[in-house]
Amino acid sequence: ARAVERGVVGRRITAEREVLLRTFQRVSVTMCPAQGQGGDPAGLRKLNFPAKVGKAIMKLPVYEGSSQKVPTTASKKKSRKSKDVCIMAQEEEHTVPWITALTTYFSYALLMVFGTMRDLLMHVSFFRTTAHTSTEKPGYGTLLNDFQDFYTRRLYNRIQDCFNRPISSAPGAWIQVMERDFSNAEQTSMKLLGTDMTALNLSSYNYLGFAESDLEMRDDVCAAMRRLGVSNTSARSELGTTDVHLELEQRIAAFLGKPAAVVIGMGFATNSTVLPALVGRGGLIISDELNHSSIVTGARASAARIKVFKHNCAVSLESTLRRAIAEGQPRTRLPWKKILVVVEGLYSMEGEICNLKDIVAVCKKYKAYIYVDEAHSIGALGNSGRGVLEHCGVKPSDVDVCMGTFTKSFGSVGGYIAASKEVVEFVKRSSPGHMSACSMAPACVRQASLALRMMAGEDGSSKGRKKIDQLKRNANLFRAGLERMGCEVLGDQDSPIIPCMLYNPAKIPAFSRECLLRKLAVVVVGFPATPLIKSRVRFCISAAHTEEDLISALRVVDQVADKVMIKYKWTGRPNVALSATIKQQSKTFGLNVVGDWQGSPFNWSDSP
């Protein structure tokens, strides 16, 4: 009887799914077009360059009005008639110029050819050296991945001085970089020279400047370490929970407007161990195509099915959701047990802010849960530092699970999950990050709690708010300077992460080394962290930077960009920055985010 009942139910569900699928196929699915394509061009106003003040002082030229179209009377009437239609924001997709892509592919092909030739020559005993002798045991299979080993030996090793640079100071606005050099001719390893170099730090995720030693916070952090020890040497489920852990969980939940929160000892492990606990077999995870590797690891560790939608595009998400619901589970066509949409608040490689409002609207429409990773956005976005929800005007109750880390804005370690009390209790019982991993060190917990207390203004001062405003001003100032000098800059306004495209593999070490010679420490990123032809330098701005620091950094970047030839957007005169957002921020925060500075070192000149 049960078999017959299951058969009847299965046939009924299959018939319903077929009807939904036929209905869905009749609906034209529109993916995210680039702005200005497939319709009228964006309503950009005529550019007006401001007059110079004196001989060298100038202000960045901006658009007089918003770059968005002004709705006409007819469009307003149409929107009133179709209140149920969700207007999706169209994101412009970054594309690589064909000549740049061609030369970049050719450069990589050349490196591969020469690397393969060197490997072939190493099999000849005359050319073989100790450094290239294989460590594999005779008769055993290859332990190392072939291509990864080849990439490391023939490409990465030659530029490894640009990565993993050790420092001998706190990661503040200025750092002490320990100087190194290659230890052998094959460039397989490096050695320390015993000297340090003072450099301006544009590499660390020290968004609010809490990574430096704050005298007011240092005493409390040291007191917590003396009272509770250096480490708990235990998991949270055993003896790893202290009073400072409980205090931090209460603070982060109240700060985010969530009923409860749980703290986990590692930011990466927060995603990779919580996602498998939330979604299992019969569930569906829909992930942004550019989500962090911790999210990818967690999704793969679960037994759920995984689908990907176009980066930051609510239209693509709706298309993916509609098709997934219409088709159901593979083979059985049964409905999904649950659907979880996973996005990031601020994408660390692109510097782009999540289009959260439209994504939340889509999730509500199709009854899908939403999980937001705020590792980079918490503390860095929003008027009071409450992250992408505050920045986009989304209510905390509209997001089911908020995840974040204390390693960026808080100057500490670890991560958190903020959600309903039921979800938090379930995570505590199910996630290996809470059940098995060692808990956060008490001193680190206290550091995060004090930083959170200052951000919320509970210390009775305005230091936290000033840090947040300073970070916003610094980020927009530096972004405007890079755009003006002709660099190809990715990301959005207010983002403290500012990627600048390099493309060619030879420009990765060239840019990094030239900047370090001029006392500027930067992070360059290439494959596999980015697509093969989308190498970039990633500037990370901090509230600890002064305007003089950023101006000096722009001077260095201008010189190096000319030498390395990465001014892909240079048009013969200073470029302009969009002003709709900038003017609004200037009015809201009382900040001159456009910026005035001495322009003569940049060789910039405005045309009337």
C-alpha cells in the first residue's frame, strides 16, 4: 500500500513539475546585459571640468547629475500599474579587451613552452642538478599534482618574492618588511637578509585600524590573557567556552539585530563547517559564481546539489531558482527539501558590493533561504559599520543567516554565525567548527569585543564612528585617484578593496617589485585565485591611513603604472569619476570624498 501511495504521489508531483516546466519554458529569460546595451544609452550629462584653483591645486571633475535614467511620466504610470514586477539592477560585466587577452594568453603560452623545455632538459643527466632531482619514490605513484607542480616550479617560483612577504611589526598603516633574496640560481627558495624596510601598507585587511596597538584596548586584552590564559586548548562544546566568549556572542547578535549568535575559532572554517550542517542530501545550494573558496569548500562538503548563478545578478538568480523549482530533484523530480542562496556582502577579489536588496526580493518570492557572508563588509560598510544589510537598506529579519569574521575590521581572529535562536542552537550541536575545533583564544575574543564596543559607541566616545567615516573617505579618495590617472579599476564606491587590472603575467612581479622599491607594499593576485587572464593588484585601504599617506601612494602608483604600462583607461587627459554617489556621500557625511591635492607630481592637466 505504501509503494502504491508513493507511486501515486510521485506521478502527481511529476505531472505538476512538467506543467511548471512548460510554463517556465514559455517565459523568456533575460540575463544581465551590460549597462547601456539593448536599449537607450545611459543618460550621462555633459562633462564639465572645474576651473583650477591656483597653479597646482585642483578638484576631480565629476558628472553633474546621476548616471541613471530619469523616469518619465509614462514609465511612472507603467510602474504603478505593475507593482508586482521586481525591477532588477543590471550590473556591468567586466570584459577583457581582445588585444590584451591575446597578448596575455601568448605570454602564458610562452612561459609554458619554455617551462616544458626545461623539464625535458632536466631528464638529461648533463643538465640535472640537485635542486631538480625528483623526490618521488621508485615504484610509487606521483604524489604531487602534475600541473600544479609544474606551475609552482616554472611560474610561481620565479616570482615568489612578491608573495608571502614576512613582516616584523604590527600590520598598521606603515609596516616593517623583512628583506629577502633568492637562495639559489634555480629560485626554488628564499633567504632572509637580516634587514628591514619601512613601507606604506596597502596590503592588510586592517579596515578600521584595530590591528595596531591601541593603548586603551591593549590593557584590557592583556588582562583577559592573564586571567584566562593564552589558549583554552579545548573545543567550545567541552571546556572552551568562557565568559568573554558569551559576552562577544551577545554583543555581535545585538549589533546585527539578530536574536542569537555563535562564535567559531576560524573564519574559513565558519563557512566550510556550517554550510554542510545547514544543508544536506535533498537540499539545493545556489551560489554566486565568484563566492569565496570557503563557501565552495563548504558547499562541496555537503551532500546537497549545487547550482551557480551569474555574479551579483538578481535576474540570473531568479532564472536559476525558477528552473530548479520546476525541475525538482534529479531522477525523482521530488521537491527540494530546502533551498539556500549564498552570497557575499563584499567580494574580496572584485571590490564589488552585493546587490542584496534585489537578491532578497527574489529569495522571498521563491521561498528560498539566504545566507550572507559578511567577512569583508562588516565594519567596512554602512553608516554605523553594520555591513551590507545597512548599506543596502535590508532588514536583518530578511536575511536568514549572517556570517562574518573578526579578522578584518576587528583586528582579531575567528568568525561568527548570527541567526535565529533555533538555527544557532542547531549549529552548536551540528557544526564541527563548534563541536571539535579549538575555540578562540581569550585575548582575541576580548579584542573583538572591545572593537565591537567602540564601533557601537558603547564606550561613550565617537572614535568608532570616526574610523568608519575615515575609511569611507579614504577608499573613495584613493579610488578616484586611480580612475583619474587612467588605471582600470574594479569595484564600487565605499569599498575598501580596490582592484586594479594588470592582465599580463610579466606585470605581476614588475608592479610589485617596483612598488616595494619605492616603499609601497601591495598585494598582487594571479591564477588560480583569479581567472588566468585577469591578474590584478589589490589595494586594501584602512582608516589608519592619512590623506598624506594616500597621496604619496598615488604618486608612487602613477610612476609605476607608467613604467609597467597598466594605464589601460588613459585617454590623454585625466579621467572622470561618477559623482552621483560621491556627492550624496559628501552631503551625508560632511566629507570631501572627491579630494583636493597637489596635482603637479601626476602631470595631470584639465581641459576647459
